[in-house]
Amino acid sequence: MAAPMRVVQRLLGLRHLDELPAALVSSAPLLGAVEVAVLLADYEQLALWPFTRGDARAASSVAIDGTAAGRAYASARPVRETGDAGVLLWLPLSQGAHRLGVLRVTLRADPGDESLRALSVIAALVAELICGRRLYGDAVEHTRRRLPMQLAAEIIWNQLPPLSLATGDTVITAVLEPSYDVGGDTFDYAANGATVHVALFDTVGHGIAASALATLALNTYRNARRCGLSLTDTYRSIDKWVRAHHHGAFVTAVLAELDTTTGLYRRICAGHPAELLLRGGTPLPPLPGPTALPLGLAHMRAEPPRVTQHLLEPGDTLLLYTDGITESRSADGELFGLDRLSAFVTAALARRTPPAEIMRRLIQTIVSYEAGELHDDATAALLQWHPAPTP
């Protein structure tokens, strides 16, 4: 039996995820390596931390910005470092477009193509094991958390899908801060056949009350979507439940769906900032502003929510965001604003920055703009449509 297949069998036979570090150490000789180790990104996506069986807080990290490990994480491609002791190979750990961290492989010599392919398969398997088994214990959370997480944030993070999704023709990726204290913002998406659904919510208030309201809105949205309701009826359903259980409160939102065969984008903008649309690297006028009242307040207007339609072109990028992005303030009180947001995304697209990396850098820019202390939840989701050319 080939040595890599023995490693695959050994990894698939793990009973608990916390056995993974030791299994990789013992498997290193079978892969022609001196050492194999997992490093996971923290919630803020600032550093990569060793996934160990011991105290994760005592381990030393590798910064994402300015390092070879960080380049592998950001680009989702292997990166080599060559030194006197041999070769350090950094392999991205990801499940589809969902980035987890990197696999560090220490080798005595540069691997050939066949060895690199085998190591990439091992990295993919490790990522699947982490995603599939992380909910059975807290080892992954202990590694990723660098600060105590507030209960409101715990509730929100446990509701969210992975930060990124890539289908054959669409990419969705999102980010939210402050990672350990977010409470009122949330997002969701789903890919069902030729339709991609995406929604962004911003609830009034903060803390436990806001997270409870966000949880209700998010799960009512999922229930309506899975029942096959239209956008209009989905809006009505969420509005009804918000008004019934959080009287006087409200949620702003964008509820949208994209037909990936035609590029038809349909949405309801419920009292929320309108999406940015960029085409060919150039920002176009924002989509129409609110087309409905915020969820929970629909009874104040007789007209039904208005669904607007927009035909996307291949390569178009849409950015959904909450007002915590554009209303972040510098030390002298200047708003970050829509123009800065548009310029940031335009420049990132011009550099061909991967979508998930655009979001990571955007949120770091917002945090830096507010000198590391966000005064409101800041959430954004990016959607790109790039269908295959028609034969």
C-alpha cells in the first residue's frame, strides 16, 4: 500500500479531533516529511495558531500579513520557503472556498510534483475532518479564540454558515466584526440549483436582545426560503414574527436571489443601505435605496414591499454591507463613507485579490480606521457572478 494511502486511512480512523496533531506527527515519515502540523486562523483573521492537544493559548502564532504562511492562507495556494535546514511547505486548509488555516510541512528537500499532489490531498482531508468533527468538541474553538467571547457573539456565530461559498459560477464571502462582541448583525446564503440566495440583517440595539432578534430574523428567513416562499412572502413572514415577538423593534435587511443561468438579481431592500455594484472593476451607481420598510415595521405602510430586478453581466461584483462599515469614524470624527468603501473594493479587484481576502482586508481597514475600537457591528458580504462562457 502506498504510504499516503496509509496516512489517509489513519486520519479517517481518528475517534476524536484532538487526536489529529499526534496523528500528523506520527504520519510525517510516511509522507517523507520531518514534521506536519495544523495552524488555524483566529476569529479576527490576524494570525495562524498551532492546533495542539495542549494549551492552545500558550502556543506561538504566525501573522497572516507579511509571512509565507499568510500568503498561503490568503491566496489559497501552496507556498515554499527554502532554508539551510530544508524546505518549509505551507499548504492552504480549506473546505471549498471556506478558509480554515494552513498545513505546515517540514521537508528535507523540495517535493516533486507527485509528492506535492499527495500532500495537497492530505491537506484537503485534514480540512474536511476539521469541518466535519469540530462540533463534537471544543478543540478548534480553543485554538481560534484569542479573547473571551461574549454570549451575544456566541449566539450569532453559532447561527452563521461558513464565511465563504464557491459554486461553479458564483462566489459569496462575508465577514463581521467585532468578532468577540458582535450582536446585532448577521448574514445567510444558500445555493439551490440555479438560484443563489443571500441575505444581510442589521438589528436595532446590541447585546443579548439584539442577538435574539437577529436569530429570529435569520431563522425565519431560512424557514421561508426552505418552504419555497417568494421574496415578498419571505419579507412578510419575517416582518410578522419580528412584530409578534419583539414589538417596537425592527431589522433592516437585504433579501436577494440570483439566477446563475441568466444573471437576474432580484432583491428587497428593507430600510437598509443599498448594495454597491462594480462592473469591469468600475463602480456603478448603487442599486435603488430602500424598497420596503424595515422588518417589523411593514404595518406602517399600505404598499407591499417592492422587488427590484437587475440583470448582471459576467464578472459583476455586488457588495452588501451594514451601516457599521460606512459610518465608522476616524479619531477626528470623519466617516469612512461610501466613497472610501467603493474605492477600497475597486482597488482590491484591480489587484485581483481573492474575494475572501478582500473581505478580510476590508474589515481590518475598518477596524484600523476606528483605531481598533468599533462603535457598531460591521458586516459585509461580497457576491461575484462569473458564469462559464457560452459555447
